Amino acid sequence: MFKILQKTIRTGIVTTTYPSKPARVSDHFRGRPSFDFEKWQDARPAADECPTGAISWRNTDDSRKVTVDYGLCVFCGLCAEASPDQAVRITKEFELATANRGSLVLTAEYTLNADGTHRNLSAVSHGCANADADVESVGAKARETIQKLLGRSLSIREVDAGSCNGCELEIVALNNPIYDIERFGIHFVASPRHADMLLVTGPVTRNMELALLKTYRAMPEPKLVVAVGACGISGGIFGENYASLGGVDKVVPVDVYIPGCPPRPQALLQGILLAVGRLREKRYDEHPSR
Amino acid sequence: MSLSTLFETIQEKFGKQIQSMHAEHEDQAYIFMGDPDIRPITEYLRGEFQARLVSVFAEDRRSREGVFFNYYVFEQRGDTQFLIVRAPVPAADPRFPSLSAELPAVNWQEREIQDWFGLTAVGHPNPRRVALHDNWPDVHPLRKDFLIDTVLPPFEGERHIYRPALGEGVLQVPVGPVHAGTIEPGHFSFAVAGEPILYLQLRMFYTHKGTEKLFEKLPIHKAVFLAESISGDSSFSHGTAFCQAIERAAEIEVPSDALIMRTILLELERLCNHVADIGAIATDVGFVVANAHASRLKEMLLAANEQLAGNRLLRGMVCIGGVRRAWGAWQIELLRVAIEAFTREFRDLVALINSSESTRDRLEHTGILKPEIARDLGIVGVAGRASGIDLDVRRDHPYAAYPSFSFKVPIYQAGDVWHRLQVRVDEVQESISMIREAASRNLSGQFRVPVPPIPPNRCALSAVEGWRGEIIHWIRTGSDNHLERCKIKDPSLNNWPALVEAVQGNIIADFPVINKSFNLSYSGTDR
């Protein structure tokens, strides 16, 4: 017992100050790729390299529509390597959680040169502009109730709906002394009946569809669902196939999406706190050169 | 005699059944049989050579060669070469003789072939579905005429029939697929009489996501990222196994500095997982303080991972032809500092655990896997080494820079939770000294070579000792930068049946710690 106490005292406090102070990440950490659409001469090489199709393009006549979806991104950094002129840069940003799936999608429209490279940037849009207003306001009301009821304390039930277990490793880390999620009054519980929030990972396999649905139904109202990682948001590298449904919102309604492959513990914290209204969404700059 | 020099003997003995034999790459030899019946040659190899059957898998070659093939991968202690026996399974009469009755180790693997290819394992003692759940329609996803994006009708309920547990006072306790902790999904059905467990039935493959099929769809350079997602805790090991297979098939020579960097990262992955498991085993018997320290130690390593690879799980670092980025002197220095700090702290952690009599008392004689059972079930990796199975791919089939490092392979006979913990403690020490030595080498040379077009129709096998055990990837390249087939074997697939044996007679409250001491990957199993 004495040894245990001695070790504890010697170790001191190791808990991070995030989110009250910014997270310390390493200089080599690969976070959000940022796109300088004006500078970007050609989206095709990056799209060719992208393992999950997070970058895609479609030509109509002499124009091209380029789409970037952070919900599919596995943060491998190949798009930056494939794009000259530093039009795509890897940043250290990881706070990408959002309540709006559409806001993870950027689009840019270009007119084209004869060789297929971009000539002029004609339009950029961040997120889906035409989100259904009614759905939004209903969602906002529900969120308000939930924030009132659950804002101070929260019980989470985690469900792995077919993940590779990478997300689980980072979720488990939330309980370690470094990230210590209990300091926010948030804890993981064993039963959905005790839970306010369902934290779901994985592309949702056909074999987990029913188990996920049953777990969701077993939760009392009001309840929140957070989809974790590229797989949870969109199916990630697995996408949709005979065995994979391609994302949590194919089965249950999702309140907050946390991009990452896997999202680091601070990103998970940000998403969870965002869902209960204790943090706001981060806006990131789409035009770093300006 | 070694396996690699046995061609003549085999020719003499099985001449009539043999189509051809050849060596491919430096560490693989193939025997092509003309006859589906591989029982005599299997018996001969196992008897005469004490060869171990490493893996059994199938391939649909109907469109090219008119048949299915089954592959039987053998290894012999002391011989670095794998011997791969290929037997045809006729398309018109898709049946092959089962080996499971004599060799329980291939029980699940043969049933996977049944489910995924629609070939029947004749004489299998338990031929029920394993990889596709009982509520799936009659489809065989790895057949070439099954399209990956086939939309199957919705599945209704669980139709699996568990073996009933009968007798006075005997209860059946169903657990999962959604568990109480933050772990992966699987169903455990315990039969208990009071507290002791009489019998455990497993139902896996809840996380089956069509991975092997998907390998046939993705271009090869993108498939590296799929390999990293086979089992998140083994991202770098699976990624490396995959890249090695491609490099072998395309005869790409990886620069020696890249091999050393891979070795460092493979050992870092081992350290991260071992120290986390040591903490988790302590937690499961109530010693939470030890886990607090262990998870802090793991975070130290994850920070180093991020400095070296840009990602805490070491993703996006390995690539075909080497590694994706070079390391500066400051990164090596940072690694050295991290390892020294980790070494000091790890010593304290082990002392802390050893100082707790009650922890040791709970772990000793708990969840015993007897060596003879481990041998029959083909148990590999940490769990095998704690039960007398002396296997380690790093030593037996050296890859990366392992030939230039010396390390001990810890072997224990007791097979209980305590000794599975001990194997991890010993291996952490070995990994530390390997990383120390590797970090002292000059790594300023070439870290990657350009990748030529991958030639079609080449086969290659690659083996890596992941932190959990033996990882096998086997590939056949196709045209246009695609694969025809990619077979993945995670050590978890071998080791699940060990859990069934190890829990018998233990109380149900000890199940979590016994399960944790194996710490198998559901995703790696289910793919």
C-alpha cells in the first residue's frame, strides 16, 4: 500500500488541460487536410490517391465539380503529397466534430483547360447550404432540452458496430488519467438503459444492425447518438458492401459526427461535449492563403 | 531433413498425385497436387517432419483454371521456408476432405471455406456455419461471380441454435454481442452450474465487413490502408504483412534503413499493446492503480508514435517499397528519450504488480490452457508461448531487420493468466533492447524505393509476428494494379477456441480477466 501511495505522489497530476487550453499535438501529427481551392490546379491526382474516395470530381462540359468529404477522410496525407504547389496542406487541426453531416463536405467548381487542369475557380461551398430548415429547428429544440437535462452529467453507452477496434482504443483512452472524461461528470455505463448517449463506431455491419437498433431502442428518452470515425460517419474505407451498411445514420438518427481514423481522444472529447452543448463547433478556415 | 529439400522424397512417395513442385521466392515452396485428397500428404508431413499446418484457405479459379483451389500452408521448426500444398476442388463437385477431426486447429478455417466459397468439407465434425451467420441467405461472397455490392435482403433475428445445457441447476448465461465494457462485439453463451463455467460457446463474425472481398476491388496502393484497418491495434503489423507480400510478388528490394524503421515501429506497436494489456489484466482483478500507470505509459509511447509516424496507431506510415517518410536526428533522439523514460516507468509498474499478493493470487492458476491442448488447437503468439508453444515468426521466418537483432523468445508451460502476463513482461524487455539498438544505428539512408507496375498472376505469402501472434497474408496479383485474392489470417482466429478451453471450471467472474489475458481481435477474426 505504501509503495502504491509513494508511486502516486511521485507521479503527480498528469491530466490534460484540454479543452480549456488547446491540445498539445506533435509536429508530425496529420490532421485535417486544408484545400486552397484557388491555387489547386488539378484535383485528379489527389482523387486518384485518396484511399476512401473522400476527394472526388465530376466533369460536365468544360467545368468540373470537386468534392471533399471529411466524413470519409482517413487523414493519410496522400492528397497533399499528390498535389503540387502546396494547394493541399496537412494541418494539425482535429476538432472537426459537427452536428451537421453536410458541413463536412466542401465543393468547388472550376472551368477547365484543354489538358484537364483547372482554369478558374467559379464557386466554393462549405457544407450543405440547403439543409431542411424545419428539420434543423426541430433538431435544435430537441438539443436544447437535452442540454438542459444532460448538460451537467452524462452517461455513455458505447457500441462497436463493426469497427476495426482502432476507435475503441481511443475511446478507452478517455478513461485514462490523461484524458479523464469523468472530470466532466461523464462516464461510460454498462447498459443502454442507464445511458443518455450512444457512442457508435464502425461502418455498421449487417450482423450488428439489429444489435445496434435494439441497443438504441433500449435507451430512455431523451437520447443522443454520436457517430465516431470515418467508418461510423460514412463506412470509411469499408464503404457500403454486402456485409457493411456504410455508416451509423443508415440505422439510427445521429446527432454529432466525429471525423478521424481513429479520432484522437481530444477529438472524441470535443464531439461528446459538443453534443451536450458544452462546446461549440469549431470553424476552420477554408482559404488558408488569404 | 528440412521441408525445402523434400521434393525428391515427396515425388517418390506421392508421385502419382503430384502435378508439379517448385520453389517461389526465397522462403516459399509450392506442391501442386492433381488430386483433392490431401490427407495422405498431410499425415506424412505432420508425422515425418513434425510440420505444423499454419493455415488453410481457398481460391476461386474457375474462370481461369476451371477449379477451386485449397491451399495448405506448412512450416517446420528450424526451416525458414513455408511449404504450400495446393489441391484442386472440382467446380462440378465442390467437396474436399476435412482434416478437422484429426486437426482441430483448422476447424474454423475449413468452415470459412464452406461459407465463403460454397465448398463442402466432407467429414467435418461440426459443419455448421461459422463465418456467415445462420440468418444469411445462401450466398458465397468470395466466389468470383458474387459481386461485392450485392444487396442482401434484411436479416431476421438470430437463428443460431446453441447447444443446450442440461442438468439440475445448470443455467445458460448469454452475453453479447453488445458487451458491458468498451470492447468489440461477439456472443458468448456460458453454461454454468453455480459459479463454475461448464462450457462456453462462441459466436463470432459480428464485425464481418467483407474485407477479403474488398481487397479484390481496391487498387493495390489503396489496399494498404485496408490492411491497416483489419485490426486497429495491429495496424502497423497488418500493414507491413500486406506490403511485404506485394514486395515479394513484385520483387521489390526494400532499403535496409526502411527495414530497420519498420522493425522499430513493429516493436513499438508490441510495447503499446503489451503494456495496455498488463494494465487491463490488473484492472480485471481490481488493481486499478496499476492500470492508471500502465495507460499513462502507453500514452508516452503513443506520443512517440505520433512523432515518428504522424498517427498514434502508426497508420499511414508503411508503404509498398519501404516507409513513407524519413526520420530526422531529432526524431530518433526523441524516440531514445521516450524509450528510456518508458523503461524506468515500466520497471516501477512491474514492481507494483509484483508487490500485490492478491493480484498474483487471482492470476495464478486462473484460466489454464494446457500445452497439449494448445498444440492440438494450433494456438500461436503470446497465448501459445505461455503454454509451451515455442513459435515466433521473427525468429522462425525472419523479415524486416530481425535477422540482425538478437532477442529471446520467452516460453512458459503453466498456461495461466499470470504466465500470459509474464510473457508480455518479458517481451516488453526484449522489445526495449531491440528498439534501443535499432535507434543507435545510422538511419539517414534511403527509406523507400519507387514501385514498378505490379506484375499479374504472382503469388506470395508474408508472415509477421504481430504483438498478438502470427499474422499471415497470402496474395495473388491480378492485372491493372489489382489483386485476385488476398487471404488474411489474424492470430485471433486460431486462438479463440483456446478461450473455450481455458475458462472451463473457472468461475464466471474470472471470465473477463481470462478473456483479457488472451485479448483477441474480433475484427481480425471476422474481417
